[in-house]
Amino acid sequence: MKKALLGIIFLPIMYSCQKPVLTPITTKEEIVLCFQNYNPQSYTTPGGLSAMPLPKLVYVNDQGRFTEYNPQIDSDTLVIACPEDFKEIGLTYRNFEFNYYPIQQGDTVTIILDSLDYPLANSKQHPENNRFYNLNYQVRQGRTHQSREPQTWLREYIIYRIVNSIDYIRSQNWQMAQDYCSIDTLRYWYDTHQKNSKDSLSIFSKERLISQELYERYLSYLSLKELESQLMDNQDSTYYHKLEKEITDEKIDFPSYHGYLDLYLNYFRLHIPSIPSPGGSLIDWGSIFEELTLKPLPKLSKQALLARCVNTMKDETSSSNYLKYLDKYTLYTNDSSLYLKANKEYHLSADSNQLYLQTTAGKDLNFAQLMTKLVGKVVYIDFWASWCGPCRAEMSAAALLRQRFKDSDIAFVYLSLDTSKEQWLKACDAEKLSQLEYNYLVINAKNSKLLNQLDVTLIPRFILMGKNGSIYDGNAPRPSNEAIAVIIQKLIKD
């Protein structure tokens, strides 16, 4: 479960877990999670491979929505509705894998990390449950590869290719693969992990530590893991048909099942041709969406898959395409939650003829107001984003350019197209933009016609404006190009 996870607007009930920690009073149909220094670090393999950031916590809320939550680093508390006997939550381990914990109804649990950043759940009211809560922690001991479950490696395409060719890679003396083990070893560890999990579940059931429902639920979860572990050995484009046999709305309340849907979707898309693009090729999420609507899948599971398509489109396709399928999703599913969330995040209801901006301090203004303020100055606009490598690569040269013209009649304007304000602020600090006077986040990039008028379809994009407020060059040279300094000098003198 990577970047395609479905978010939702959710206002959790929160209160302090600072010491002294008092056990919160819960109703029968709730669980309470107290996070203590829960700040899992990212992990990079010896070969330099790393995963996209995952949410620290995932669960399905009382409206049936897959929900992401990121606890505060020091301490945090979250109350979750739990109308059933237990609530499954997913906790991330170093951005490489999720681990799932079935928390008993009415329980209060403290979440901590062990010395290797592995999450542990400790019950305040029912310590006997800890054996089951942390089952995976127990059975994985001594049967992991670089501290990750064998299944994690078996279902990751790039890593699987490396370990499947480990003998050849080592014969070439490639340093990147020195610490990888063979596929046979991974499969042996995986089989051992599965067997020990099933044996432990059987013991818990006989001891009546868990209900029959929970026992059967986790046997089903292990069967999903088995199918996931076989993905890389079945590279034909029709293997998703086999995965469809396990798609059922009976599991929709479990975040582990949503992880399974992610894998199904990644496999389903293999039989749909990619779209050629100047940079290579793009996944055709629109065709994937259309074909999924025709498949006879259970209603709620299909809705979750379609939502994943739309959420992926917001970062991987044009804004117009994203809005088109956001509307299609709303009409097809009669579910307005995605639109409401997108409207809040991207100001879809705002005037599309304007470009709305926000400062790091949270102050709003629009592009027209900013340009009016800057009439009489040369203006050099940098459209960028935190995730854009070429954009970030220009920042050092941009700093030198600012320094070169620090006493001149020019304004350097930075407009970020980030979808995450948190990531934007972090990048601003890293690139020393936070204290600059004209540094903004574009908050309605998804529906702004002005971006289309300016032809900002790819970034980085630089626009140079004269002192009269008109565009001098709509595709100006980058800061690293010495030509830009010559042009700026000329405009300043004019």
C-alpha cells in the first residue's frame, strides 16, 4: 500500500498522553490508542532503494471509510469507534510494510517502538491480549530479511528481480546486492512464518484467547498473504483473475484487505496499455477506471478500487483529467466524500479564473493581487514542487541569482504546486525559502484556468515579467542558465 491510499476528512477525539498517563475512560464500543514516541523512520536498502512515505496508522472508521492518521511524534491519543468485537489497525514499519493488529473492543492500548522501530501494542486493561496483538512480532523473530518480512520482498517487483538474480549480480561484483539473500531462502522463511502464525492462532483459539470469528478472520488474512507472495512468480497479465476470487465486501472493514485491493489494482493495470509521453509512458488510469466499472465486483470493494484510481490521478495525470474522473466517481458510486475532501484540499469551488496562494504563515491572497503589488518591478516566477527533482536541483542556482540581484529592482516569486502543505513547508525549510517575501503555495492548482493560460503543464517552469506587469518570456531560462542573468539585467535597466 503505497501512495494510492484513499484519505478522508476525519476529526478524531484527542487528549493528552503526557506523563503521568491516566487510563482514559472508554465506552464499550470504542478503542483508545495512546502513542508514545511513535515516529517510525524511513528505510533504504543497501542498494539505495527506498519506499514512498506511508501514513503511520490506517484503519476503517465508523462511516466505513479507509482512514489515514499520523500521530504526533512525542505523544498522541486517538479514540476510534469499535461497534464489533475488535478493530483492526495497521501500523507502518519504516515505510516498507504495514503490520496489522486486532484491538479488542473497549481496550486501551499503548503503541511504542522496539529498538529496531517495530511497532508494539500493549494493552492497559487486558495484558493477556498482548500475545495475540503482537503475534506477528513473535513469529517473525529470526525469519526476516534485513528486518522486513519475506513477503515484503516477495511482492516488491524491483527487489524481487534483484534477489532472483542474486548469483549473477554477485558474479559481477555489484556492491548494491551484497546483503541480499536468495529467493529460495526468502520462500523458506516465508513458509516458516506462515506455519508459525497458523500454529499460534490455533493455540490462541483453543485457549479461548480469541473468538472463532477472529480466528477465521486471521486465517483468511494469511491466505491473502499467500496470494500476494505468489505475485512475482505469475507475471502473466491475467493473474488478477485469480486474485478476484478473494474480493468480498465481508472484509471491507479491515485495512489489511484494502492493502490486498491495492495489490490487485497494481496487477489489474498490467493488461491495459500505457500512454506514450515525452518522458516515457504513463499509466492509463482513465481506462483502468472505465474497465473496473464494468467488472462484476462487490459494490464496496469496487468503490474502494475506483477511489484508488481517482486518488492516484490527482498526482499522475492532468488536473482536467483528475476532475473529470472525480465527477465520474461521484456519479457512479453516489459517494461525495472524495469530492468534499478534494474541494477542501484544492478549493474546487473557488473562482477557476484566479490562482489562489497561501503564505507559510497561512495568509491567503490571489495571483492578481500579488502582480498588482509588484508592478514597477521585474518579476521572475518559479513554478516548482517538493517532489520535483529538477525543480529542487535549480534551488542552489536560484539562491545565487537572488544574491546577485539582491539590491536590484526585481522580485523573485516561488509558487509551489505541492498537494501536501506539510511536504511544501518541509521543502521550504530545506531550500531556505521560508523567510523569502514572495514564497507561496498554490491552493487551487487543480481547477485554475490561469495555469492553463500560462501553459504551466510541466515543472520546473520559469516566467519572466517586465516592470509594466506584462509577460516578457513565458518560458524563461532556468537559474542555472547564465542567460537569465543577462536578460534580467537588461529588463532592470529598461
